[in-house]
Amino acid sequence: MNAQWPRDEHDARGTSWRAAVLVALAGLAVWKFTGNQGGSLLDPDAQPRRVSPRGDLEAGERATIELFERASPSVVFIRNVAVEIDSSTLIATETREGTGSGFVWDEQGHVVTNYHVIHASKELEVTFANHESYRARVVGHEVEKDLAVLQVDAPPELFKPLAVGTSNDLRVGQNVYAIGNPFGLDQTLTAGIISGLGREMPAKYEEYGRGQRLLTDLIQTQAPINPGNSGGPLLDSGGRLIGMNTAIVSPSGASAGIGFAIPVDTINRVITEILRYGQASRPSLGVLIAKDFLTAVYDVRGVVVTGVVKGSGAEAAGLRGETLPRNGRPTPRNDIIVGVEGTPISNSNDLFRALTHHEVGDKVKLDVVRNGQPLRVEVELKDLRQ
């Protein structure tokens, strides 16, 4: 016979009691973390927090706000508008091909922007700070300075020109402010400092068959500039126009803190000529030159003349040149320009840079090598498009 030990009655009651306590605690935990998410967590008497007074704005903040409020009505948003016709419905619709910025130049309805903003435009639409949009026409442009002037058919009260400063006394480190429409976000203000002066960067002008040229004397700024800022104003701390935001250096396409602006002294001169004559003057020697990569093979220092334009200052000065042979080696009939007004010339960009600060009618002294012998000639600069 198997023996069975009787169950302890007190032990059974203790076990039941402990189990009941555990169940109760578990239920309390469940209620606390899940069951109490209804109205009991809400406070029907909740009120907004009381606003703490901030005190006066700092002087620098007030100055920046005043600058923006004074200058922003002069900044415009420019859209390149095209018309597309649906082939199935024959319905014409407007599409936006590109955007940029610009600013009011005078009270006669003129707006200034970058040439690359309006390049190949079919129709142009200019939107002012009050969000009203108007059609615009191109008065003229200067490709090699990346500048253009528009005439906008809008009410006279919208034309509030910026105060114009000068760029010949700018200092690295001074504060600057950019206003524009980056990524289509109109009336955007950014601030920074001038990071450098006299910068250069290449620009291409294929439609003129001129190859690559330099934009010179650019202002380098640390104020954030993004796509859509092109053509907008760069201002000094007095709210004066000191440049036009034009380009950035960025591996990503967005601001990397390196932006460039055309100096206002260049803008003032070129825009005035466009308004007077429909185009800016282009002082020229009147020479055709060899491409640098052709002559670099033969370690030529200087610019090889391959032709002379009739009626030019170069022709009057007796410069000479002929088409290079197939191998690209200069011949005794090719003058080589090695200096302008005492400045050494090693390539075409050096020559372009040396002529930038001269005007039509100036006479410049050229150092030339002819058939291995040094020669100095004086050439009058002319605008050969006239």
C-alpha cells in the first residue's frame, strides 16, 4: 500500500492569500500604465503658459531688422516663364523654367539681375515684395560680366531703388547681408562677412564662341547663398548695395559658405552703359589668339596671336599673326604677347584679366616677342562690335 501524506491546511490557505496579493498588484500595475489613459490624465483646468517679457532687442538685432525692412521692398523674384502646348488638347499652359532674384535699379521701371538668370528666356515674370507679378522685357545684357537689365511694366510706386555704395573700400571681415529667393523662398535674409576680395572664377559663354572667360574682382562672402539667390543684392551694414550675389562653390549644390558677388562699381558702370547704348562697351585689342592648350605643348609663355581684326588698334600698331600649322607650333609670323603695361602675361586668362580695368579709347603698352626678339608696341583699345 502506497502511503499518502495528508496536505497541510494552513499551507494551502497561505498560498491562496499570496496568490491573491500578486493578482491585485498586477492589476494595479496594468491599471496604472494602461487603464488610466482615459480622461483621468487630462486636466480640464489647463491654461496656456504665461509669456515672460524678453526686454528690448539688442542693438545689433534692431539694426539688422531695420536694414531688412528698408531694403526688402527693392528685392524681386524673377521667373523664366515658357508656354507649352499640349499635343492632345492643344491647350497652352505656362511653365516655369527657372527662377532667380533681382533688385530695383531706379524709379523708371528698371530691374537688374544676372544674365544667367534670364538666359534663353521666352517670357519673364517679376514678383515684387507685395506678391504682385508683372511681365518684364530685356533692355540689354553683358554676357562677360553676367549682368542684365529688365524693364518691368508695373506701377511706379513699386520701384524703390536701393542706396548704392562702392566696392573700392571694402574690407575683409566686414558684415554683409544677402536678400534673395533661395529655392523659391522669397524675401530670405542671410548674414555673414566678407571672406575675400579680388576673387576670380571661370564662366562659359558658348553662345559667343568665346570659350571660357573669367569673372574677375569678385567679392567672396560667407553669407549663405543658395540656388535662387543669383541676381539678388549684397548689402553692407548701412543697407547700401555693394554687390550682386552670383555664384557659389559647393560640392553639393547648396551653400558651403563660399559665395561670390559682382562688385557694385562694376555693376554701376556696366548697367549705365546698357541703359545708354543697349550694351556695355567691350574694350578689345583686336587680335585672334591661339588656345592655351595648343601652345602649352611647346612650353610657350604668353599669348600667341593668330590673326588681326581689320580696323582694330592691333592692326594700326602693326601686330601680326597667322593661323597655326596643324602641329600647333608658332611660326615667325606669330607675335607672342608676353606683357601688358608691365604685367607679365602667361596665358589668355592673364591677358583678359589685364584688360579688365581698361576702357574703350585707352592706349595700352604691350610687350611682344616677334621672331625671338622683344618688342614694345602701343595699342588703342576699341569696341569692335560698333
